[in-house]
Amino acid sequence: MKKIDVNGEPHLCLFALDDIKEGEEIAYNYGGEDCPWRTQTTSITVNTMEEDDSDPVHSESLMDCAFGPKTTPEE
């Protein structure tokens, strides 16, 4: 595995030592069981609309938090 920067963005690249034939299955060994990033979790805090809150503009859905607010063509 080699890190290559493309336009300032890091990319991890794999290179084969031998030619890979069409249809040949390839595998990559991530290296052992001690991978702390596999056990890390990410939590997202979501603001929900209160029962008496009639302004949906200020509430966020889980999708808004994860992917950014929805936009319409008029915006």
C-alpha cells in the first residue's frame, strides 16, 4: 500500500507485483486482529422537533446531520 497525493488529497493505492488476469480474484490482508479503528464508533446528535415547535426549518433529521441540509433548486 502506498499513499499518493492527488490534487492535495491523499489516496491509498495498491500495486500488484504480478499481472492480474481477467476474472482472477485478489485479496488484501489488512494485517492481524489488532485494528483499533474497527472498534471505534461515531455518534451523531440529532435535534428533533418538539411537539409545540411548528417551525420545521430549525429542526434537523438524521439525514440532514449526516449528509448536510437538503436544498431546493430555488436556493
